[in-house]
Amino acid sequence: MTRDEVEALKEFEKEIQWRWSSGDPTGYMDALAEDVTYFDPLTEYVVVGRGAVREHFKRIHTGPAGITRQEYSNEIARALSDSEVLLVFNFTTYRQDDNGEEQEFLTWNMSLIFRKTDGEWLLTHGHLSLRDAWDRYNIGNSVGK
């Protein structure tokens, strides 16, 4: 796996993520491997298989979320084999409030594994969690007490 291939994957992921944020989930749907495993805060259990993950995406994606900007931080890309790469990063979305001011919307912890098959990147595993959930639900204040 070359550095250029990894960089191309990172750009591909950013492109399909922007499409999702803009109201078009087909980028991610088209990039699902047949054997994909996936979970996020809206799944009760791990979702297995392309068809099941597509149905989950259709259920949760209700159209444009008004995202005006997205920001990646703490990006790590690690080749797992000659054909697989793990991407780990924090992902923050922003949208305008009622006064037209940009505000942070959601911040995610994401880990994604992509496999290159016949020259095409396919998502084989995705795990998303909300980074600010501890604060949002006041969980952090009770940990360790």
C-alpha cells in the first residue's frame, strides 16, 4: 500500500462524507462491501452485510442536515494489509443557527476500514460514536465516583 493510495482513500472518504452531509447518502451506499459490518449510536447491534447497512442508512438519512462545513482532526491512516486501510479520526460538522451564525452541530469519533478490490475502495467496517455524548448526557461527571 503506497502513501499515494492511502492519500487517495482519505480524499475519497472525505468526498463521500461531504455527499452524505449534503443530503446524498449514495456515496457511502455504493462504497459498501458485501461483507461490511457497521455500527453507530442509532444501531442496537452491529449491522452485518451490504443490504442491511443500506437499509439502516435509508432509515436514518432523512435528507440534507444543513451542514455548512465539516472538519477532520486527529487523522490516522494505517495500512492493515496490501489491500486494507484503517482510517481513524474525529469529525465535526457545523451548520447555521436561526441567526445565520455557524455553530458546531455534531462531533464524531470514527474508525473505518476500507478494502481495495479491483481498483475500487469498499468499506468493510465502520464504527461511529458521538464524541460529546459524555458531556451531553452528563456521564463524565459520574465516572470514577
